[in-house]
Amino acid sequence: MNNNIKAVLLTISASFFAVLMEALIKAAQFDSNVYTIGFFRFFFGFLIILPYLVIKKFNTYKTKNLKFYIIRGAFNIPVMILGFGALVYVPLEQFKAMHFLSPIIVVLLSFIIFREQIYRFRIFALIIGFLGMLIIVRPGYVDFNIGTIMILVSLTFWSFIIILSKFVSKDDSPITMVTYQYTLMTIFAFPLAIYFWQMPSLISILLVFIAAASGTILHLCLGLAYKYADLSVTQPIWFTGLIFGSGFGYFVFNEIPDFWTWIGGIVVFSSVLVITYFEKNKEEKNKKNILSSVE
């Protein structure tokens, strides 16, 4: 089995476990709130990786990027509250379709914050992504509800996290990044959980534990997939999340699949593919230019 096939299979697994985690979090909030459930999700995640941390004598905490992890943890709080909270208000397939906007927002933020050069293909992709988002939410035809707004704000914070994660990944391994995410989120979410405490049922606690395990598998699968292949190989596979989301939504939550959500999701995802394709070509061109100058 070649590396590309391994990367595809790992990304499909990551996509499935991402939707499974979100479905379990959605179900767990039926008898509790987002603050309590969010805390348990990261606390259980920390307990799952704790044996590994002990075996490694907590060496996974060694980093020179502590301040960036703290900032990332602070940004993760609104992502948790708004992202998990939105699951109560919107169908899973709409939730997954709107998350395809994240790479587009990352490109926009990179231009605003880091003054990265804005290429024509990036502008084109941003326009396509925005049109896809309008198709999904259809302002004026369907209610622009609180869940939709929560997702958009959550995605903005999540895009900052992606930028920070990309920065620290130059020095730290995926397990170090996950370790700090689980540790800091457990610490940061604990006061909120205590203040807004709503005791979940044993069933909900079990659901959150499985969600935490699913989230951990998700991160490990992604970390391995990115080692085996380029983003141009793995990025299109994320569209399976819309399929899994529709399946879970229909069979578990009785949510009827929406035609326009699928159309909007395809439009948004096509903009992601435009960015991935041209960014890959730009990177390869830069490498060739560097090699030519060396020769």
C-alpha cells in the first residue's frame, strides 16, 4: 500500500471520527449544557492520553512555544462554547458544510494579519466560498438563526488556531500539540463548568467519553495522514464529512437532508480545492526556483 492510499484511508477515518464526536456531543447536550459537556470532553481526552504521558515521563510538555499554546487555548474556549453550542441549533450536515469555510477564512486572515501576498486565485476562491456560504444559509429565505451565527464566529476563532498550530508545528510533534490542547482546555474550561454546572446523566457522560476518544483518534489519524501525503491529496477527502454528517443526522437525529446545504457545501469545497491546487503549484514552483538559483 503506497503512502497516498494510506493518507486517504487515514483522512476518511479522521472525517468519520470528527462527525462521530460532534454527533455524540450533540446528543450529550440534551440533558446538560455546553460548558459542562465541553469540560468533560477535554478532561476525558486528557485522561486517555495520560498513560502515554506517564510512559514518556511527561517529556511531551517540552516546548519553546508555551505562550503560543496558551493563546491557542484561550481561543479554543469560544470555539468550544460556540461550536459545541451550535450543534443544538443546526443539523449536522449544515454544521459540516459550513466548516468547509475554515480554509477560506484562514487565507483571508493571513492576508489581513501577516500581509501575505493576495494572488488572483485566492481572491477567486474567497468569492466562491462566500457564495457557497450564502447558498447554505440563504439569508432572506430561511431564518439566519443563532446557530449559524455561532458557527461563523467559532470558525473565525478556529482559523486563528489553525494559524497558531501551523506555526508551532515547525518545532513540536502532533502529540505535544494535542497534549497542550487537552491540558490547557481542561484547566480553562473547569471554572466555566463549575459556574454553569449542570449535572449530566451517566448516559451523557458515557457519550462524552466516547466523543473524547473519537477526537483523540481524529487528531492521530490526521497527524499521520499529513506525514504520508500533501494537502492536495487529503483535502478533498474532507468532503466525506458532509456525507457522514447527513447520515448521522438522518438516522440518529431524524434530520432530513437539505438539497441546498449540499449544493452550498459543494460550492464552498470547490473553493477549497482551488486554493489547495494553486498553493501546491506555487510551492513547487518556488522550490524549482530555489534549486535553479543554487545550481
